[in-house]
Amino acid sequence: MKMTKLCLVGGGLAVLCLSQPLLAADGDWPQWRGPNRDDLSTEKGLLKQWPADGPPLAWKVTGLGAGYSGVSLVGPRLFTMGDKADGNYVLAFNRADGKPLWSAKLGKAGAPGWGGFAGPRGTPTVDGDLVFALGQYGEVICVNAADGKEIWHKHLTADFGGPLMQWGFSESPLVDGDQVMLTPGGPKGTVVALNKKSGDLVWQSKDWTDTAHYSSIIIAEIGGVRQYVQLTDKSVAGLSPKDGSVLWKAARKGATAVIPTPIVADDQVYVTSGYSIGCNLFKVAKGSGFSATQVYANKVMANHHGGVIKIGDFLYGHSEGKGWTCQNFKTGEAVWQEKDKLKKGSVAFADGMLYCREEDSGIVALVAATPTGYSEKGRFKQPDRAKEKSWPHPVIAGGKLYLRDQDALFCYDVKAR
């Protein structure tokens, strides 16, 4: 797979320099949080104001099973995961109408830890004709995108010594060239690189042995050096793609569950988590080696798991106790915070707008992505809400908005006419 650099600035695109892990065609969303793992869609020509009852429903499909997996979309196919009676499965659907195409058994179904949160938590990753998925108990599978035929199968606990966390494995695999990146955690090494075609171990980060939490790895370029960045409940670190050696590491203590994906921009690494922890920005500098210095630490953004996105110089997401928040990336200061109009949830971005999804009610709101204040441009309440939290992030791709809610998947038409 050809690797390309991407340096996008302004206009709703993150100021990042990434070696793009997956080459996505227009309208594709091949992995967790999109091509660059930032929840920023490049879609244009979308509705800037929703009708009173929301955008029109294109189709709905049921039978996905239990779980909190998001969706990935490549070409004519859509992929997600779900628990059935006899195990959890990777699922493929026709993107045009939601018609089921195939299912491939991944492993054990159920709800690790207390709370009864059954089902897979991660999102499948699509790379060419291969699909990679991780189950809540640590089973990893690679299947053929066309028919779901299994190519290889591994286990993060049995094969790489990763202890099962309270709420199970929750990250989404990262594909980078010929490698698949995952975070088993534990004494053998926090992160592993596997050969994507065989599942064989390429390396394990023996110098970094934090227990895994619930965040997903990203690719970044810092100081001109390409690297993997991952977050645990003890630290955030950058690893060499070649051998997993630690390029830099910064202590950063989390609590209970550290979930949100890191953000990297301008040689700075931003992380946040809930349970009264807040957020940190680290400046990573390259000299004879790397060093990481904390720029700020505060509780302006204490994001539980709905995600934070960066648009220009500003961050947007939900902060526990403070509501929906716009934060200055450089200074850490709050620009605006709104806690009354919309409750806690997840967020994605497309065409100048935030798509905010409440986790309890199923309300989805269209909000202008602006530092001038909270400005809502429509909302609707997703029908047929499950009793569980609607934790999967919204996905905007190909002029459509996709909402996963346990056994059901909804596809809305958000293209302007």
C-alpha cells in the first residue's frame, strides 16, 4: 500500500502532518474515526440546516446484534461488529441499501467487567481486500473483505500476554503498510506490530509495558520523524514503527478508564480523559533524542469517551460537568461551554458542522463548528432507541450520516439539494 504525506491546514481540517495509514477514496471511511483517525470528514455540499424532523432516512437495517462497534465504509461495502447468541461477528452490508452480505465469527460474546456492556467495542479496519477486527475478549481476526473468509486469527491475551481490562479490549486496529498495530498491554510490551497478511509478530514494545486501557493508536509525524502515539492510564508515548522502541514518553496518570484518541498537531500531543482527570498538552522536541514537556494541564476538557476533534486552533467535545466545549488548543483556555442545550455524547465533523450525538436520548444535533459560541442548526431524535447507551460515534461519508444503535443501523441522507 502506497504511503502518502498529508499536510492539511484550515477550513475544518486538522493541522496535522501524517503519513496516512489508509488511502481512502472520496466517500470512504475505512477505520475508526476516518482515514486520519480524527473524526474529520472531508465531505462537502452537505445540509447546513436540518428540517424540523431531521434529515431523511435513506434506510435502516436490524440484526447486527449487541455492541458498540462503529462502522467503516469502503467502496460498495459497510462493515461493523456485533454479538450474536453463539459469539461475536464481523458483519458486512451493502452500503447502498443495508442488505446483509456476510458475517464472520470472531470469538467470544459477552460483557467483560461490571455493568453488563455486552458486545464488541472496536470498529473494523479495512485495508484493500482485508478487514481487521478486535473482539472485547482480545481475539483478533483478519478476513477477506469480499466474502468474510478468515485469513488469520490471534489472541491479545493468549499470544501476547495482554491482561483483560475491566471492560475488555476496546481499541480499533491500526493498519500501517504491512503492519497491524494493537495494544495488548502488560509485561511483554504495551504495543504489538503484526504482519497484516499472516498475523505473525513483527515486534512488541518491550521497553514500554503499561497495561492497556481503551484508546486507539494513531500515526503522527513529530520533529520530522514518523511514529505511533498511544495513551494508557500511566503515560502517553511515541514509538518507532520499525522496532517499537520508545522515542519519547510522558507520565500522565488517568483514572478508571482512559478512552479518547490522542490528537497530534505542530509537534504537540493532546490527550484527555474523564473521571475528573482533564486534559494535557505536551510539546515533543527532537534534538539528539526526543523530549516531552508539558505545556498545560487542566480540567477544561475532561472527555469521557465521546471524542474530541481539532478544527484549526480549536478543540470541540463534551467535558464532564461542563458540557459541550470549545477549547483553545494552544493555551488550553475555554472559549465557550454549553451544558444545558445538549447532554453528553460523541462528536464528528463535516463541512463546517459538528454532528453531536447524545448518548442517552438518541438526539443528534447539527452545530456550527465555530469558536464564537454554541449555534445549533437542527436536531432530531433517532427512532427505535435501544435501552443501552448510544456510544458509537456518528459517521459522515458519501453524503450520508450513519448511526449505529446496538442491533440497528440507520443511514440518513444529509446531502444538500
